[in-house]
Amino acid sequence: MTFAVVTLHDRDSSSTAQILPGFGFNCYRLVIDDGGEPVEVLWADPALEEGKARPSGSGIPVLFPFPGRLPGDTVEFGGQSYTLTNRDALGNGIHGFVLDRAWEVIDQQADCITARFDSTSDATLRQHWPGDFRITMTYVLRNRELSAEVTLENPGSTPLPWGFGVHPYFRVPLGGSGEADPCVVHVPVREHWLLKDMLPTGERQSLAADYPLAQGMEFSQTHFDDVFSGVAIQNQRCLATVTDPANQRRLELEFDPAFPVCVVYNPPHRQAVCVEPYTCVPGLPVPADAASVGHGLQVMQPGERQTLRFAIRLRQA
């Protein structure tokens, strides 16, 4: 099956973005015009357009109503049990339900697109998650920047446990004929969560001020599949970067303080690095009732909504 591709065109430059509404609303290609040179920002498996690639392995997968893993294959909430569908190799639930399903496009223009996924459109989902959910997302490509606004809603009559994240695959190097290894990855984090079998133990460690990732770490030294929290906030924003010293390009990922957690991941092919803003620490147990607790999933009451934003741009360092 080949999915329809929507291409956004920046009115201010020759930058383009390509999105698959039929496969998780994944923005899998972003080409930013840097002084007349097109720079491929995202890494994607060529088979993604045909739905033959792993949906969490390319572009910008959207993770909702939970990002990352949850322990086991069932969720207990409000006295009911729900069976998770997507699972990892260890049998844990992973990455929610929207990254491989078709979204409905509700508005489309030359440089922007809005799509929505409503869980009530899939009757089977009520067996797999406590509460109905709706996610509406808008991508805008303007002035060499891709920005996203995400609105999460509880349209049902019962509390909704939820968490949200995105999983972008940023290419290294940043164009040109340079090498990946000297590129510098910077994520301003202060805490590291200890994992066992890819799930948090509940123990977290404070990081020293000179922790390499928080100062800027060469890509050659990054070997991560790790959960970090305590993301630094400046001017009401969080900023992670990848800098290519060969051409002085800097990729910026800017996101709301509503994302206090970042997962950093090196895919085995080493052609990209993932910096993933999350609203929660993945892998913590789901709250047992309607109370929001700790660093894990939050609980949204009927009729409530949450709006989140992030943006990707390319600049000269």
C-alpha cells in the first residue's frame, strides 16, 4: 500500500516538508533552504511511503496517548483492564496508537496542514485504552522553519490518562560532504533515569553541570537510548541543538516547557540522532485512578484540553 503524500511549500524560500496523513501524520521529510542549498533535515526509511517501514523508525513519529513504553501488555485504570496493542520485543506496550493509523485532514493550504485523529472513529480502541481521546495537529512551514501545534482533548465522559511525545530523526551531518562524528549534540538536561529492561527503576540521578550532553557532545561519543528530565527552560522555551562544525549549521529543536522530559536515542544505522520531547517519563505505571501522580502519565478530565508546541529550524552557528 502506497500512502498519499502531502507536500508543504515555504512561501519565503524553497524549503519543503512532506507528510503522510494516512500513516500517522508523519512528517518524514524536511528540506530546508540554506542560502540556496537544500539541506535534508530528517532521516527516513525509503519504504515508509509504502507502509513497509517501522512506523516509529523514520521522520517525526507522533506518540499518543502514551509515548515510549508502558510496563507489560495491559493497563489497569478505574477498576478496568485494557490490553495494549503495539508492543516491544520484551512484551511491553510502546508508543501509543496514532503513529501508524490514518488521520483525517481537516484543512490544507500551500504551507500548512491540519489533521486529526479521534479514537471514537475506531471502535476497537475502546478495548485498549481507558477513555476516548482526540488529537489535532497543525504543521506550518514558513521562513525556513517547521512549527507544530498539537491540541489534545478528552471528548468522553470518563477521565483520560495521557502522555504525548514526538520522536524526530535528525540527520547527521547537516548536508554537505562532512562527516557525522564531529557533529555536536546538545540537550540541556539535569537528571538521568535509570532503566532496567528499558523501563525506569524509579531511581534518577542528578547530573553534574559539566555532563557532556548538557554541554555539547560529539556525535561519535553518543550511544544513547536514555531518559532524561530536568530540561532547562530559558525565556519560556526549551532548546536542543545539533551543530555541524564543517559548515557551521545548527539545527534547533525548540519546544514548550510542557515537555519536561527528553529521550535521546541513537538508531543502529548511525545516520541520525533522535531528541524526543515527552510530557512524561516513559515506562512508569499508569495512575490507578483519576489522580495525576509523579512524573508519569497525567489524567485529563472530560472536556479538558492541552495545547503543545514545538518547532524545527536551521541556522548558522
